[in-house]
Amino acid sequence: MRNQKWTMVALLVFVSQAAGQTARKFGSVEAQDFINGQKERAAAQAALYKKHLEMGSDLFGVSKHWSLKAEDTANGTLITKYVTEFKIDDWGCTDVAFKVISKVNEKECLVQPQFPDAKTMLIRGLDMKKVTDDVEFVLQHPIVIQDTYSYKAVSSSKRTVLVLNCDETKFKEVFEKKGPVIKKERDQLIADNAKRVEQAKQKAHDHSVEEAKAKIADLKEQISKNEELLSKARNRKPYFDIDKKLKEQLKTEEKGLAELLKKYANEKK
């Protein structure tokens, strides 16, 4: 899922990379200050996300489909989208944070996704009795987007927004119809990726084998030339030394090639 949160792991990786650049540019003291600042921001982001999860759970509870979203095709089409890309016929789960603009009725409320350039949306199908204006939360329920909602804004202009429907019945209908299709597509994607990885391994193996064979061929040619010079030389000792060294190298290269071929054969089993 294209998460709108920064996870601690991702942030710490970024901190490590950025700190290296800072250290090279300024020095160890500045680098440490930079690392500390980034860690503090990462911790603040993680704490805020946790707070949003807790608030969402308190307001609406947590659906089993959202809890299992990492292993469940309940992610649907939303797994690959930012909230700014949501559209009719999308479905699944999202972990974007929402801020309540106003409660429309006991089953609906207008919300503003906490993401740059995101548009107002309407959440429908949940009990809104605990909802108050300006509260921020992560909606831990599967969503089905099938229609829009129109209302009159403060400016008196008419606005039309997407409806994030949390009706479990509607979700079940969509999931049973589209879930297997999504799963099949993902399984195919996984298979295609595995095939590409295998092709890359094969290509790398072939390249290594060709390199090894080229080295062996070159050594054999050097040995042949050295033996020819050896047969004509009056002082043969230098050529004997060269011959010994070349043959030792040849033996090492041939052994390396044999091990390479054996290792690859075992991996293919």
C-alpha cells in the first residue's frame, strides 16, 4: 500500500543515508545533530500515527478485514493508490489519516484526508455518535467507492465529493466478485517477478561462466607460448618459474569454474 505514514524503519534508513552525506559535507558533530533531529521527527511521526490508529479504533472500532490487510486481498485497488487517486469503483483499505470537517448525520461525516492536495470526502455507513469536528483518525474499515455526495459549502457553492462507503454488505459483494480477480492478478505479478529474478540470475551466471572460461583460455594460451619459449631458451629457469605460476593460476580458475557450475546446478534442483 502506498502508505501516507513514514514507518520508523523507512525513516531510520533515510536517516542513515542522509547522515552519511551530512558527515562528508560538514563533520561528525553536525552529522550527529542531523541524526538526532531526524530520529526525533521519525519518533514524532510514529507517535502521531499510533494516536490516529487509537482514535480511529475508539470512534469506529477495527474491522477484521483492515487488521488482516497485509495478507488479505481486502486491500483491493486501494493498495497501489494515494488518497488523491481514489475514484469510483475503487475498494479496499487505506491507512491515510482523516480530519473531521463536520458530522452530516448519525451515519455520515465529511472528512479531509491529511495528505497534500487531497479533496474532501464523505464517510458513510458507520456509527457517528462519538464523532466531533476536527478529530483526526485512521479509518480501520474496508471501503467501497461507488457513488458521490453533493452539498453546499460555506461559500454557497455546490461541491461533489467521493463517498467512502463502509457498509460491510457492500464490501462483501465487491470482495466476492473482485477479490479472486485481484488475487489472480497479484499471483501472476509475483510469478512474473520471480521469472525475471530467475532470468537475471541466469544471465549473471552465464556472464560469470563466460568470464571464467575466457580467463582459462587466456592462461592456456600463455602457458603454450611460455613452453615454446622454454624449448628455445638457454637459461630455462625464468620460464620454469613462469610455467609453474601460470599452471597454478590455471588450476585455481578451473577449480573456481567447477565450483560455480556445481553451485548453480544445486540451486536449480
